[in-house]
Amino acid sequence: MKKNKIYPIWFIIAPLILYIVFFLTPSLLGVWYSFTDWNVRSKGIINFIGIDNYIQIFTSNIDYSSGILNTLKFTLISNIVKLIPALFLAILLKEKLKGKNFYRTIFYLPSILPFLVIGLIFKSILNFNDGLLNAAFEFLHLDFMKQKWLSDLGVVWKSIYGVDAWRGIGYVMTIFLAGLNAIPSSYYEAASIDGANFFHKLRYITLPMLTGAITINLVFGLTYGLKVFDIVYVLTNGGPGHATEVLTTYSYQLYANGAYGMATALNTILFLITTVLGVMIVTYMSKQEVRND
Amino acid sequence: MRKKAFASVLSVALSIMLLAGCGNNAGSGSNSGSSNSGSSSGDSTAATATSAPTDAAEQSFEGEELSILVSAGWMDNRYDATIARFEETYGVTVDLQTIPADQYSDVLQTRLAGGTCSDIFWIQSNPFAIESVIVDYENYCIDFTGADWMSVIPEARLSSCMVGDTLYGLQLWHNSPEYIMVYNKTLFTELGITEVPTTYAELLADCGTIAAAGITPWFLPGADGWQHQLSFFQIGGVYEEATPGLYDSLNDNTATFAGNAKMLEVLNEFKELSDLGYFGEDWIGTSSTNMANEFGDRNVAMAMANSSYIQQLKEDTGTTDEFGLFLLPLGDNQNFPTNPAGPTMFGYKGTEHEDLVKAFFSFVCTTESLQEILDNSPSYTNIHVNDPDVVQHWLPEEEAFMASIDESKMLTPVLQTGTKFTNDYWMDFGADMIAFCQGTITAEDVLSNMDANRAISAAIQGDPAWN
């Protein structure tokens, strides 16, 4: 019995070594570099400078703090605008709906497209002067709906959330669908006999039974949101001005300018935020799961 | 025990398989490279290349691929014919990797630092750029010192291609007035504007007249990310005029952008034009792709462009309107934007195809190639090279404009070329200008951000004036 328990460790060793060598060690090295003056001119001579990089991040003329706040804001809102519609879509497409497999495919398709392609297409669609969206509004005599989608400070984030939701909802929905399919239909039948309506079933059956899927989606959404880069980079490149800068776009700029120490300091901050939030969510959801069991 | 041994073997095998995927093919690459570089004197294609200076008959690169990393707008289609001839001459393929302008700097720096740069890469060079943009040029750039093609580069441009006595870059650029105001002369006359503006007040008044006619006075493509800040930097002479010795002071770190009254004045004028809608309803979201059509349709009256753009405009749109040129009068500027700098190509030292890179540089410097590049450049009327056999196509408008400018107004180079570390933060400054126009930061912030950024570059490069 004991032997059987040890046996799988042999299979873990190889990936564990690779994980340590190619992921864990570079990550820890990154944390170390964030306390150094490593830059493009260092040529192998790297000096320990304590927390200078971190002080500079929070006192610099460049507003890194707003980049951190934007990242947190994106994480929160992008998850809300994806998770809630995706849940209802999943519930809808679980029902005996004609052509539901076709709809499932259609909703899932955007998530397999590369961000670069999506960004370029939407950049064109959202162009104020000759973009498809404004042209459509004009055609429908809805001129008041026309917006400067990517250059108006009040609209640009909404455009990013919209494009991100368009791409991500299908993926989130698929995970919810897998969770929904695991709920025995007898629960719903019993609830119906007891006179439960849709919202009662949602509140007392679906949501508690979906805790696992919700946890997965939340953790995926959280890590995705915190390290968001490509969709912002392609759509706005942090603009207009610096309105949509996030942690990773700043980090990329620093790296490109040769300030590697500062760039790794920003990444370390991102790592800390991700770890703290991730552990909190997983701990909370695990407790919920245990309570539901 | 047998099970344990089996598991051990399986684990080791798994590790080897995974590690095999991480291995590089440098060995196979170099083998194929050496086989490619082996002599093949019977290459009839290479032998027929009469104008290629490299002894193509002796050098065969058959089957090799030359990659070129370039920002959009620096090569366009003007090199297509030359590249096609090069491919045919040497039996190679050229992989042109054109990156959008607003992403180019980040991509280049990342690839240089990561050791994955293309065989040839470009930068927007100036006398300081090799040290401030490429930084570790000794590691990244092929040393071309002594190359025959050096004599093709005019003296004024050599400082953008060399560090000390070492030649690294090749700059083939035109000598037209760059980024001055191109305007629709016919439209101006129809609207009763008979004189071009020479002061900001006159420009403002003219913009008002044009806007009242339902036409966008000044086409400004903010979405490109690199164009709108030209209106600040191209008039460097006016800052130097207001504060004599400013360039030297900025270069020895005894002066700053922040607090410079003339610069603040120009930024505030720019914002005023933006607030009044004289750049169009959404200049921040507008790209330059549609500029010619906007001119052709008479939706816009003027734009910052190269003087030779007039020719392209007429060809692209078929307009019969007359166009003219004037100096950008922000800050009441009347200085010419002298700028002996431009996009410059470099050979990447880490390339496996160094000889092919050298062959390419020599190839584009032949009279035939230079003429071809010029003739295939609809937006340029000349190419600034030391080759009397190249036939230039100067426009009469350009010649008349150049003749009208006092030589004393041509002495100061543009701000981004004449001061250290400034051009490195071109895109950041542009983003700050937009943030200023949108009211999220002040004009003073825009200038102090540039100072802070320059200080970062200076610190990284160990410039003694900052350390």
C-alpha cells in the first residue's frame, strides 16, 4: 500500500526538475534582480541597490501607481462582464434549445483567435471616422450612439472590456457548461415539484453546485486580468495618453528602454498581488465547497 | 524492484525527451550555413549581376535567408525592386519584417536584448542615437569600417552612422524639407487667405477661417503615435533663439525642458488648436493612412509632411489643386527644420549571415540600386547620396521654398537630433502631449517627464553630465 503511494513520485520528478529549473528559479531570480540596478549597460556588473527600484515606482514622475490601479480595475470589471453573462449563456445553452451545439461553437470560436488578430480587427471596427460600428450607427440613423471608441477617455476602457468579453465569454461559458452538466437533473425536478422558480433553482441548486466551476473561472480570470497585456497593447498601446496603461505595458516599456531592474520590480509587484489574491480566492472558495458538501 | 527500475528508466527517458525539445538547432544551422557558404562558382545568376560591387561570382549564398527588421514607413515599397534583384542575384530570400511604428522601438529593444534580432535592423538615427538607442553597439552591430559604400554617405550624415572612427550604419535618406506645413494653395486662395501664416496668431486666424468653411484646417494623425510631436520638436530653432545656448545646456545637463517658457508657449498653442477642433473631430484616434484621400477630397487644408509629399498627393488623388509649403509657425517659428538624420540600417552582429548582410549593404549602394530606390519612392523627390550619376527629381515648389529661406535660419538642427536622449523618448513625449490635450496632465508635466526620462537614459549610459 505504501509502495503504491510512493510510486507516482517517480513520474513527478522529471517535470518537477524542469519546473524548478525553467520556472521557479527564473522567477526567484527575477525577484532578486528587482533589488539591483541591472540595465542594458550593466555588462555583467549588477549592484544590489535595496528597495530603490520600488521607491522609484511609487515616487516616479511616471504614474506607475495608476498602472497598478488600472490592472486591478481591469481584473475586477473584466471578470464581472464575462462571468455573469457566461453563466446565463451556459444555463440557456444547457436547455433543450434547437441548434444549441451550433450556438456553443459560435460563442466559443472567438477564444481561439489570437489577440493580435482580434486587436487589429477591432481597431478597424472601432475607428471613429470610418469604422464599421459608427458606420452602422449612422446607417441606422442612430448618430447619437457614435463614439470615439478608442480615443475618448470616458469610453476607451469600455471598448477594451467589450472586446475582451467578446473573446472570453465563450471560454468561460464552456467551463460553466461542464459544471452544469454534472448537476443531476433530479435536483431541479424535485425543486420544481416543490414550486421553486428559476431564481430559486439558481440560488439554491445551480450556484452551490457550480462552486468548482466558479472557482476555476475566477482563478483563471484573476490571473488573466492581472497579467493582461496583449489586448491593451494591440488596441490602445496604453493610450490615449497613458489612460489605459497597465502594469505589464509599463513593464514592457521599461524592459524595452533597458531598465531591467525596474521592470523586474514591477513584475514582482504583479507577482505579489497575484499570489495574495489567488490564495485568498482559492481558500474562500474551498471553504464554500466544503460547506456545500 | 523490477517495477522501480522500470519507473526509473521511464523517468529518465521522459526527461531526455522533454529536454530534447529545449535544445537548439545551432549545430544543424551552422552546418547548413557552412554548406551554403561553400564555393559554388558556377552560379550563373550571380555572375550576371553586373552592377553588384561584391564579387557575387565568388560568393554564393544560395538558399540563405536574410531577415530585415524595420519600422513601417522606412522602407515601404521603395526597396521592393532592389530586394527582388538582390534575391535573384544571390539566389537568396529576403524576409522583410515590418513592424507598426508605435511598436517598433519596443520590439527592436526586446529582440536585441533577447539575442533574436534580425540580420539587419533599422533605427531612426541621429548623432547620439547609436549610443542611446542601440546602447551596446559593439555587441549588436557589425563593424563596417573601410566598406566601399561609406563614400556614398554624405559627410553631414556620417555622424548618424558612426561612433568615433567606427562605421556601423548606412543611411540612405532624402534631403527634402522634412515635416513642414504642406497646404492646399488653391483652397487657401478660395477662402480668401492670400498669405501663408508666419506667426501663431496668423495661423490661428487662418484655421478659424478654414474651419468656418466646414473643412478641417490641419490634418493631424494622433493614432500613429509618432507624428503629432513633430510640431513641437521640428521647431527646435525657435527654442534656441529664445534661449541662446539652450542645446548645449541641455546636453551638459545645465538646463531642463521643464520651465522653458518657449516650450510651454508652444505646448499651450498646440492644445488651443486641439481644443478648438482645428485638428479634426478625433485627431487622437486618426491615423495617417487616409491623409492623401482627405487632401484629395478637400476635407483638410494642411498637414505636416515632407515637401515631396505634394508629388505623391497629386499622383494618388489626381487633384488639380495647387499645393505649397510654409514653416510651422507655432511659437512664431520661422526656422527651417534642419535634420541630417534619418532611418538607418545596421547589420546585427549575432547574425549567421554576416557576409550576406555585407553583400546587401554593398548592393543597395550601387548607382542602379540608389536610382531604383529613389524612382520607387513616390513620396521622395531626391536621395541624399554622394553619387553624381543618380538623377534627382526635385520639385519646383521645393526649390522655390528652399530658396526663400534665409541661411541663418537653417543653422540649428531640430530638437530631437540636436539634444541627447531626447529622441529616445519620442513616443512617451507624444503620449504625454495627448494626455495634456485631454487634460489629465499639465504642460509643465509634459516637459518635466522628458527631463526625468532623459535622466534615466543618461544614468543607464553613465553620461558624466548626469552622474
